[in-house]
Amino acid sequence: MNTLQSPTPPLSALPSQPAVPLALQWKRQPLPPLQAVQVLDFRAGDTALLEVEQGRVWVTCDGLLEDYFLEAGQRLTFAGPVRLRVSAEGHRPARLNWARYAQGEAKLPALAALPASTTAPTAWSLPAAAASAAGA
């Protein structure tokens, strides 16, 4: 079990690249309390981007022994192929925003160094232009 205390790296740790709006299609996934686990599948070459908008979310990845508990505002990435299982933690509803970043799209800052075969999650931060699109 992992609880991320500070998943977003400090701004000085991010590569210095001009902020470019990303053409990501964000999906809003409501997670009612005490409901069955939901599955998110990502293909090879995809990167799964997860951000908790509300509540507390449990995330596990097939093939990894660790579980992750994310609070509102916390983010993770997983490189595909990967199957993620997500649900609201506890008796309160949660909302998860997720996007599929396909290989070959514009480079995503802070993910450029992530090897395509890695399934271990990575904390990340969106540039301001993309962060505002996440709420869309």
C-alpha cells in the first residue's frame, strides 16, 4: 500500500520547456462509494495519466504488488500496456480524471524520460495550459 505524500515534483525539477497546450482527451470517471472496481486498459505505446479531482481513490495495476491511494489533486502515470483497477476509497464518492497519451503525440513535459516498457507509476505535473484543459 502506498500513499503519495507529495507526488508532484518541485517546479525546479521539471524540464524547462515552453508551455504547449496538449491535445489530450480527458475523461471524467465518477467513482461512487461501495461500488464495484472499474477497469481502465491502456495499450503498448500509451501512457495512462490519472488525476484525482475529488475524494480518495484506490488504484492498483495488474502485475504490481503495490496499491496506491491518491487524494484530490494527486496524479500518477503508468506506461502501457497496463490494466488499472480503480475505485473510491471509503464511504465517500470520488472523481478521477484520466487521459490516454499515445506515443507519437507532442512530448509531454516530465514524461519524456519515462521508458515505454515501464509500468511503475510516476508522479507528474501538467503545464498550466494543460492543467486548465483537465477540468474540461
